[in-house]
Amino acid sequence: MSHPAQSMFELPATLSVALTAVVYARGWFRLRRTVPSTISARQLAAFMVGLLFLWIAIGSPLTAFHHLLLSVHMVQHVLLMAVAPPLLLLGSPALPLRCGLPWRSVRRACQQVLRSPHTQSLRRLLTHPLVCWLAPVVALIGWHVPAVFELSVHSRWWHDAQAASFFATGVLFWAPVVQWPSTAITLPRWLIPLYLFAATLPCDALSAFLVFCDRVVYPSYRSAPQLLNVSPLGDQQCAGALMWVSVTLIYLVPAFVVTIQLLSPPRTYPRPVVTGIALPPSHATKTQVG
């Protein structure tokens, strides 16, 4: 089978991920020096782990095997759509990345672009919950049509376009769940579990088709060299099972967390007491969590 030559180490992708990490870290440290409460160490950790998974999908030696094993190709898809995007969004990347840019003129230009009416209109459109839900579904089903999928196996350009679309639609999908950017999200929290559950259905249908189909769906893998003594049909079944289990578990975790938050009673703190006399309600504090 003919396929584009690939190095075991994707240098452009690795450099891009490394540069993003440096810019974010620089912005994070600048924010921590000026306003420590703006961003936390957990957000830094989440963003860096998200970048690591992104690099594994597009820049690690794993990429050299996507044309040999469908299961490897599926690992890339899961990392790009379901693992890296929520971690990156949990890092609240907009402000640290903007603050981490080395030149003030570039930071000012980025801020002007982000505040322009056209950018705001596009942002409202792309962060609409219906768009956020439909975009990854269309990308997932569209790219797994056999004729389209074959393009990504034989052409480096189409493979990169496929990866970019999976990552971009993954970011859109997770934006309402993470609620980033919070000012543009209009989906109520009580709809998040339903939003996540509905998203598992297309993945389940595609996964079940790959697992229970009695023939190899994608011709390229039918003639690919067998690795680890795995047959093409067994590789296809492994890929389907991998997507089925991983996506279900990944979507189940935030759905469970949000459900627990919604069902938990608001946590209140007792009224402070000074010398045995309770302060009036105007001086008491009450905090609601969840």
C-alpha cells in the first residue's frame, strides 16, 4: 500500500506544541505575579497535560502507524476529540496565551481582533450549543465514510485536515461543558448530562458497526502489513471497541459530576458569633457551591 513518507518524530507539530506551552507558561507566570487569584496551578497542569495528549496524537511516533493499524488511527481520533480539548479548555487558555506573547504590539493586536464586532458575532455563532453538538457529529460521521477515510490514509494533506477538524470540533463540543468562554455559553447546566449522553449515540452507532461488521470496511487496512499478528478484521474490531468504551467513559465522568452538583443541596456556612451574640443577616456570609 502506498502512503506518504512520515518520520518517527513529527517536527513541525512538536515545535508548535512546544511553542504553545512556552507562551502559555510565560503568560501564566505573569498573571500569577500580578493577580495570583486569576489562574491556578491546576489550570496550568490541565493545559500542559492537554498539550501532551495533543502531541501524542499529532507529533509522537504513534503517527507513523496510523496507516498500518485502524486502532492507532482511532486512538488519534479519541485524543483529538475527547481528551485534549477539555483539558486545554480547563486551563482557561485565552488570557495566559495573550499575556504570554512576547511583544506588546502583538498582544494589543490580538486583543483588538478578539473584541471586534465580527469576531464577537462569529464567537456567538460557534458557541451556540446546537453548533457545538452538531459539528463533531458531522466531522465524526463524515470522515468515517469509507471513500473519505481513504483520503486521510493515502494523503498527508487530507490526514492533517482530518486531524484539524477533529480537534477544532472537539474544542467546540467541550466548550459548553467546561463553560469556556463563560460569557458566550447559553446552555443551562441541567442540560449538560443530556448533551453528553446524546453525543455518545453517534459514536456508539459507528463503534457498533465497526465491531460487528463481518468485513473490513476500509480497503487500505485490508492490504496493510499485519503488526503484532493482528488481522485486519481484528484490528477493526479493536478500533471500534476502543472508541465505544473510551468515549462512553470520558463523557460519563463530567455528566456524573454535573449531576451530583445539581442534586447536592447548597452548602451554607453558619452565621459568625461574637461573644455569644449572632450577627444580623446583613453581616453573615453564605456561599453556594455547585
